[in-house]
Amino acid sequence: MCGICGELRFDQSVPDMEALKRMTAKLARRGPDHEGFFNGGALVFGHRRLSIIDLSAQSDQPMVDDDLKLALVFNGTIYNYKELRAELVEMGYDFFSDGDTEVILKSYHAWGEHCVQRFYGMFAFALWDMRDKSLLLARDRFGIKPMYYALDGARLRFASTMQSLLAGGGVDTSINPVALHHHFTLHSVVPAPHTMLSGIKKLPPAHTMKFTVSGEVTLRRYWSLDATRPAVTLSEQEWIAATRTVMTRAVERHRLASDVPVGVLLSGGLDSSLLVGMLADHVDDLNTFSIGFEDVAGETANEFEFSDLMAKHFGTRHHRFSIPNSEVLARLPEAIAQMSEPMPSYDVTAFYLLGEKVSEHVKVVLAGQGADEVFGGYFWYPRMDAASGTPLERFSQHYFDREHEEYLAMVAPDYHVADVTAAWVASELAKPQADEFLDEVFRLDVTALMVDDPVKRVDNMTMAWGLEARVPFLDHELVELAAHMPPSLKLKEGGKFPLKAIARGVIPDAVIDRPKGYFPVPALKYVRGDFLEKMREILNSEACLRRGLYQRAYVEKLLADPEAHLTRIQGSKLWHLALLEWWLQINVDGVSSIPA
């Protein structure tokens, strides 16, 4: 919904307003409707607004409540804000606006930092309490909305993007070796608090972080996912009925919390099609949007057959966009400039180009991200389930992009570390409150891996166009329900069985029973022609050679036969290397010279 940033000083000096203005300017695309600032002495806020709820100036930010002595910058949507507002009015609170931003202020005053447990939604916010001069940062349960920060003994800076923090200056831009290992092992996932840059961290999902003006810091987890069976055993039909009830409630929450029209990103798969089917009776003239690309190597690069079928079946106002490969290559630098972190997934550029088109029609769209992780839709889950060995071995052999030995042969010795990714995954899988191995896997995916892959890229690429993407499959009630289900129920009939069951009679069977598709951009998988030459240019550039991140023998091996080197989930290893270097050249090189 917005872009937020700020600075808190711990050394009794004055925050740098010029740096804050640079940081805020970098967030303009996330919030094209209004710019605002707040100066609270040791603390300053910057904000760029995308107006979705309460379009009046009363909901502009930073929002200050002089009576309660609170100030707030907020990015996201609180879907149950009307219910919370009614409860707060009963408690005696008066409201001067009609949006969800003020509900956060009043909720904090009423319930303290535990207010986040009462929020249904996606959010990242910073709240300044003038009474005790403390700052609270908070992030939603699944990290749908981003929160980056740079912290030293003198100050804290935070922002919605890494580019905003870099624009402020004074950031250590050296490569974080631990993050680098994660990035190249977990197909670009870098779990919080790490980022690729040593001087920038990110607040973990489902956490708050409180700062005093003297520099004391308290990090607190406010939610965790229980992946155990309920005390009372449910039948298959009871699980399906519960899924239908909770899913319906989730979609309604996401639909109703908006004062502007809501559309749907319609891929033609089960997840987005189910959203269309559940919305069709409630939204007149529903806008749906699909995108496709040129075929490469015989791989179809669109799913128009099924998205057209859905649009015709429900009579939506459908928008179909076909993008030539020449435009993909020409627009890649733009997309990379909007990536808060390097994201080699093929569909990142697709979402960027789609976001541009969609933003010409609506400000809010629902998307199907999260359904595969929550309900077991990926092909590697049954393979992991059938594998033998330790939980780490069963997971890694079907998920890791490369073994640790290959990683050491790929990066320069200066960046060598122990097998930190294997250690992290093993630790996450071993956490309590999971009954079966796949319960551990689903929980890891939903609470950590998904956060820094599909969820992050959808937020980045849509907000780059002032477009808010909402993900009903990540409603925390729905995720909690699914986490309690037996994994065998989710994997039945090829995966996502509960969703397929509730979709029967709602959307055409042809969409439910089709093979699973992906958001394809084959030109970035089958690296040929101009795309190959561009990657060769990047990896042989003076900047890349000077950086010395990669061992040249490994780079030459990939360049010699790029289509022969794919990850376990069919990602191009060459594109992965080129994308990181390209991201560093566009977003980091030269930026660190900006004064602090």
C-alpha cells in the first residue's frame, strides 16, 4: 500500500533530513499519491502513500495522534480494521479518519505492542511513542510486506526497500558471505535477518523490534505455526468443509478492505481461478489479467487456454497481454532496479511487466501466491516424502540448487564459509510442534522460504507500479488450518486436494484437473541468442572481474554450455550468476559513495 522509511538517533544528535528525503524519494513508485514527513526530534519518518482505504487526506501519513502522543508510518492493509475499530470505539476511542492506519495507532495505545496479534493482514509499520521515546517496528506473520534496516551504535535507519537505505548513504555494501551461500543454495532465498549486503538486515516475519532512544533493542516473536494434528480427529469431508468456510472468509476480508476496485491476476491455474470463482458473484464487472511470452525450445510460454476459459465462463472484463522476448530483454534492467534483493526466478520480470499493464486499470489485485506452499502443490513434496535419510538429506536432495562442494568451486575463496545453509535448514526442520517430516517441510516453506521467494517478488514487482497485490491464501487462519491437516490429505490427487475439492462446482473441471503449470519465461531458462550474449557481457565485464565474486573456471564452464546446467527445480545456473552480478552493478556499484 505504501513506502515507509525513517531514522532514529541514539547519540543525541539530529537525524539527517536530507538523507531521509533521498530515502523517501526512492519509495515514490510504491506510493505515488502523497508524500509526507514527521520530525519528532530524535526520530524522523518519511512516507509515500498509495491510497486504497479512506482516500481522503485524513488518512495521509505519517499519521500523528497528538492526544495519544503517537506517530506512525504503515505499509499494508489490516483486513479486520472495521471490527477492531468498532471494539475500540466501544472502549471510548474517538477517530478522525476512516481507514486502517488510525486503527493501528489506537490498537497500540489500547493493547501495547501485543496489538499485532489481533491484526489480520499484511503489514510493516514503525510506531513512535512520544511518551517514553520508543520506536516499534513490526512485520506481518508471513513477511508479505518488507522491512529492511541498518543499525549501528549511533542510529537506526529503516525502509521498505534496500534501495531506499542505500540512497540514505553510509551503508556497508560488502557482500555477506552467509547470505551468499543461502542465495545460491535456496534459489535466491536469504532468510531474515540476513541480506546480501553486510550493512543491511531485515526484520523477520512475525516479529516486532523495539528501540529505546538510548539504543536498547528488544526483538520479540509474536506468532508461530503449529503443524500438529488437532486433539479431535477430523474426517476428510470435515477438513474440506472447514477449508471452504475459512477460505470464503479470507477472500471476503481481502475483497472488502478497499475503497477502490479489486481485480485478479489470472494465470489460468487452480489458485487464481478459484479466487475468480469465489469473487464472481460479489464483484460486478470483475477485472482479470493474464500475461504470456514467446515460446522457446518448444516450451509453451503462456497459459491463455485456461485463463481465456475462466474469463469466458465468468464473464470477466479480461485483459490479456503478450510480451515479445525482445521487450523482456530490454526491460530487464528496469525490473532488476526494482528488486530489493536479487531475484533470479523467471517470473519476476513477468510480474514487473504485468504490474505495469494492470496498474493502468486497478490499484488492487488478488493473487494466488502461497497456495502451493500451504496446500502441498509442488512436485518436490512427494519426492521428499518418498526419500530416505535424515530430514535434511530428504529435503536437500530435492531442493538445494547445488551441493556445498560445487558452491566452493563457484565462489572465490574470500567468500567461502561452512555449509551454513544445511545447518540452518536442519535447525528449522527440527523445531518442535510438527508431527511428520512433511509438516516440518511445509512449515519451513510457509514461514521462511516462501517469504523470500514468491511473496517478496510479487510485492516488489507490483508495488513498483503503485499496485497492491493481496494474497488470500496467506490469510493466517487459513494457513493455521492447513498446517493442522495430515500431509497425506494435501498430497492426494497430485497435491492441493482440499483446494481442488472446494473448487468442484465453482470453476470448470478442466481447470481443476489440468497439469500444474508455472509462470513461464522460457528465454531465461533456455539461454540463447541475445539473452546469452547479455549474460556473457555481464559475467565478463570489468565490474564483475574486479569484484572477484566468482571463480572464472566455473563461469566459463556455464558459458560453454548454458542449457546443460540447471538446478534441481529447473533453474538456469548461468542466469543465477548473471542476475546477482547485474543486480550489484545496477543497485550497489557507486551508491555507497553517497555521504552519510
